[in-house]
Amino acid sequence: MRKLFFLFALSTLVSPGYAQKATIEGDQVAYQKLTLSWEGPQGNEAAQTFLNFRLEVEFTDPTGKSTVVPGYFAGDGMAGESSATEGNIWRAHLLPLIPGDWQYQARFYQADRAAIASTIHGEWETSFHGDAGEFQVAPPDGKAPGFLSKGKLAYTGGHFLQFTNGDYFLKMGANSPEVFLEYSGFDGTDSDRDYPAHLKDWEETDPVWQGGKGKGILGVVNYLQDQGINAHYFLLMNAYGDGKKAYPWIGPDAYYEYDLSKLDQWQQVFDHMMASGLMPQFVLSEQENQSYFEAKEGGVFADSRKVYYREMAARFGYLNAVTWNIGEESGWGKESTEEGKANSTEQRKDFAAYLEDLLPANELIVVHNGPSNTDAIFDGLLGDSPYTGISYQGNFEDSFYGYERIRHWREQSALHGQPWVVTYDEPYTNPEFPDLDTWRKNALWAALMAGGAGVEIYFGSGKDLTIQDYRLYEKYWKTMDRAKSFFLNNNLPFEKLKPMNPSETTGWGLALDSEELVIYLPEGGKGQVILPSGTYRIHWYDPRMGEMYTTGEPIEVAEKEKVSLGQAPHDAENDWVVWISRD
């Protein structure tokens, strides 16, 4: 049960005229969401509420480090339940990562376009501006579910994301349906999407709203988590795009008028994803609407886009694990419409930099390429860039995309001084059901052996707009879970493994010096690898069934040489993984 705490502002920091104090909701435990709310000016869903008010909260952790978090207008404070369109509650969220004594101070402004102003003036201060206080945060709960026991998933300068508790993240996700948020149970969403096949996956302890809404979409989250899937890619805004029914506003052209109740309901789903261990990939635009805001307002970086980024960061920036994707198929213009005009390299940089400034942690910020036979947009983002990774699209039928190009971008980003987190997020396919053997070899294992940080699976051109039953794809989920389990269950330090030179091994190889080696044989057969002198144990792993076999006694290598690994235990013509560890 959530606890409610009332804080009184520090008298040394708050003017006696400010009677309104923050109310704090949450268990006050590290790695778990805290919500600060104030009673302030009355507002509604009209544009001026989101454009002309600006809430920021500065939090100071027990080490003295300060972080500024954007806040937002929350209507009556319970809009997801009440469907309220107005109210006087203003709110900010914090994900505290350190136990101990914390402080906060609110900054609240009102002026024309205050939300996106580059310079703040003192005369804009209003209402509860200056309210300050302190609160205690307890140590993390190691038994908390999902990501709540791990902390914040952040970019730490390497090719894999890392949680606050030290764990690294290997992504296995769903790329379809990208219209996941076109759910009929959300207010203001004209859709018949209700995920009936997953009602049975909902559990009594899961949240719902308005008398039972939410069971279908929350059931999807539960089902994917049960299958070992830990990520889902979907659009936060597809106005003028493929699905056209998911956006944070009250209508597809009301880009300054945010739907309070819909966003509150989204937040409940995202909170459940955190507790379930399912990372959302928030795709902020798609090919067909990549210039949506600029088409409406003109210019190269519209004010409405800035408000959009601010609102999404304010409402969801506290989440434990997120991929922030600036846009699907960015730069691949659909020039028949103004909304689909191609973004430029400079726009992509400016968009990501603006978002980066709004987020309280060092998040994974990516962009997606298209079509599946070109990735040229990434060239201009190498080096000094706000991008910490890329969301890669290729063709699953050709291992060139899954291996060579992913390895290329991993290596090029490191050479330019900022290693990227590279994930294969759309191994593109036209059939609804990609051939499992081809996909497993050319997409899943190809990406992992190239040093990629994970894979998502895409189901069919057009089918990604109609999928409601995730059980249709269970064999793919299981195949992905087997790949992830191979690394995690054997305590393989995947974050340290580097792609091997092709001359050193049969097939594709990953190695940590000569201590741990992983060899993937796409076509099976007999494997060979160059090993220095030492004693080694060899295990064969069947990526089709998830079974591990050992060759028995360790092998002795007298001096550096190419060593035969023998032959697979059975079905030698199929793909196999060979794990070699120094004894």
C-alpha cells in the first residue's frame, strides 16, 4: 500500500507568504518513484496551461549533488480515474538512487511561453515558487519486483546499459505492435484494440482504472515478462502516421492541449512495466510524421515539439528503464506530405540535445534508420553528439545487416570517442512470420555476436498495426529468451566480450582475452579457434532448444595454435554455440 507523507518547508528557504507545501507520495525507498504535488493555479487542458507555466524541482541528494527535474500540470491529481480536464494540482516525480537525507526546492513560473523560454525572469515567479523541504529515503529493497530493485538503467560510457546496482542489461524485446498505446481503455483513444487474449494474464494485484479498465494491456505486460522478454518498442505519437490513434493530446491536431487522464493512465501502465521488468522504447515520431510539429508551425525546431519533449520528460523521465527514440526511420522522407518531410542531421542533433537537457539521468537516447538497406543517417552523429546509441533497422534475410553493420557502428562509435549502445530493433521482414531459422541466425545471434546490446523482433509489414495476441509469436519469444539465458545463466560477462577477428575462428566469435570465448556456428559443422597455451573447458549450446552439452575433460593447449572444437553433439548441420572458458 502506498504511504502518504506531508512535508513542511524549511523556514530558512521559504518565504512566509508561501502557505502551500509539497505533498509527497511513495514508500520513500531508493530506486522507487516519489511524487511531489502542490496545489497551485487552476488550469485546464487548454494550450496556455502547458505553454505558459513552467515547474522545475531541484533535488539535492545526500552527497550534495543537485538534479533539476521538470514538473507538469496534473489536473485534479487523479485524472486517470476521474477523467478530469481541469484542476489545480502541479506535480513532479523523482527516482531517488541514494538512501539518506534529501532536499527539494520548487521553482514555478508563469509568463508567455515560459515552458520553453531559454531565459527565466524573476518577475515570472508565482504561487508556490520557493517551497522547499527535506525528506528521508531508505535503502533499496532487494526483493522489490522487476527494475525496482535495480535502480536506474543508464548509459555509462560503454556498449551496454548498466543499472545503479551494477547489473548490465541485455535487451530482448518486441518491436511489434508499434501501436501498443492505441488501447481502447485509455481515455480519448478511438480504437477497438483491447488485447482480449491477454485478459487471463492480468492478476488481481495489478492496477486498473475506472472500474476495471486496463486488464488487457497490463496482461500483455505480464505475458511478455513471463516469456523472458524485457523490452517493448512503441510510438508515443503517431498522428498523421501509420496507426493515427496514439498521441498525448486531446486530438491529432491539438498539439498544445495534453490529455490529462490519458497520460495518467499511460503512466499506470509504464509503472507496471517497471515492476515487471519490461523497458519501454518511447518512439517520439515516425517516418510519416517526423516533421509534424514543423509542418504545423514552421521553422526547423517548433515550439510545440519543445513542449512535447518537456511534457514527456516530466511525466516519464523518472522511470527506471527507458529508451528514448527521437524517431523511427528518421531522415527517410515521405515527401508527399509536409509532416513526412525528412529530418536533417542538424535537426536530429538539436532534438536529442534538447531532450537530453530535460532528462535527470544519463539516458539512452537513440534514433532509428530507414529503409532497411541504408544506415547513412548515423554517420553524422558519430563523436560529439547527444546520442548514446542507435536503434538499427536492417533486413533479417541477410546476415550482413545483423552482423557486419552492427559491428561497424559499434567499432566506429568507439573510434570517435563515444561508444554507442547498438541494438537491432527492426530486423525488417515482409512475411508476418519470419522464417525462424533464418531470423535466429541472421538477426538474433548475428547481432549478439557483433557485440550488439540486444534485439527486438518485428512482425510483418502492416501486421505490426493489427497484432493483439502476442501468443501467436511464442516460438520467437522463447528463442530470444534462450539467447539471453545463455549469457545470464552462465554468468558470462557479455558487457566485456568483444568481437573476434574472423581469421581467429570459424563462424563468429566473442572473446574476453583468452578467459571466455563464445563461438557461433551459423551452419554448424566443426569449429576451430586460435587459443593460447592453457587448459580449457568446452561446452556446446543448442540455441534452438536451449540445451547445454559438455565435452567432458578439459583440453590442453601446449602453445598458441588453431584448435579443433570437435563436432556438435547432434544435428551438426544446424547452428550451434560453443562456449570456451579457461580452466
